[in-house]
Amino acid sequence: MTSSPTSEPRLLFMTGSAREKSWNKKLAQLGERIADANGIAGTFADLGDYPMPIYHGDDEAKDGPPDNARKLKALMKAHTGIFIASPEYNASFSPLLKNAIDWVSRVRDEGEAPLEVYKTRVFALGSASPGGMGGLRGLSQLRLVLEIGLGALVLPDQFAVPRATDAFDENGHLKNKDSQETFKALIQRLARAAHVLQG
């Protein structure tokens, strides 16, 4: 029997990179597998499956938001918690992710409050990078956009995978078991927080 979104948490795992061999894609996919292994419904979303033009106000005024923005928003709406694995681009986050966030923010269904899909979900952030900091600098900018720009609730805990080129085994798991357990704990906290917010 399928549970309603308010009775059980459903987590969406998104990545800010569409590259085929992206470390952040590996991290988001691992998150989905960890969630499923612990009885939490999880879905992986690849932004490469939702191509959108660069946001332009004149284009929006003429044609409205693109269909893929509406589809991505509907996917977000079907989940109560969202984990974003974001690469670091020059101490910020990827243009691909920023563009998707901006377009989704412009999709407003009839009777819906502004930015409702962001304000009614719990977010958690993570990153993977070949560098020693694991992409953490970019997450501060992503947090700013989500919290200040969109009014989202973002968990204070963040998860980073430094030296990502050698961090994953052949099955996509983290070689460092302590790190894998830390990631699992974050996913469980996200599920609990999503349940409280939606319950």
C-alpha cells in the first residue's frame, strides 16, 4: 500500500552536475541507495534530464516557465525532503543548479503561495570534490540562496567528500566507513525533519 507524503518521508536526491562521471552524481546516487536500504523512500534526479534555457525575464514573460521547470517542480513537490549534492565552481555552486532553482521558483500553480515548494520542504546539502575541502565553500552560497532567497529550511549539517577521485569504491560506496555512516546519519536526520515538517 502506498503511503501518503504526510505519513512517511520521501526523499529526493538531486545533483548540481550533469556530467556522466560527476562525483556529486555518485554522492546523490549513493544517498538514494542508503535511504532505500534503511526503509526510506528515495528518488534520484539528474538535472541533465531537465534541460532548460538560461533564465531570461523577457522569455518568461513571453512563453512562461519551460515544461522541464514544471516537471522538476512537480518532482520536488512529490517529496518531503531534498538532498542536493553540489559541485563547487569558483567558491560557489554550478550555473546548472542555479538556473534550475531560479526557473522552479517562477512556477506557481493556482492558489499556491509564492515559493511554496521551497518553503514546505526540508533540504540537506552535500558535496564531493577532488580538493581537500570537499566542495564546502560552494555550499555556503547554495545555503544562502535556499535560506535567504527562497525561505527554505536547510539542515545545519553538511556532508563533504574530499579527494573524491579516490573516495568511492567500485560499487559506488565510500571507502571510508566512518564517512559512509556520517552520510547515513544525515539522511536519517533529513527523513525525520521532513516527517516533522509534513506531519
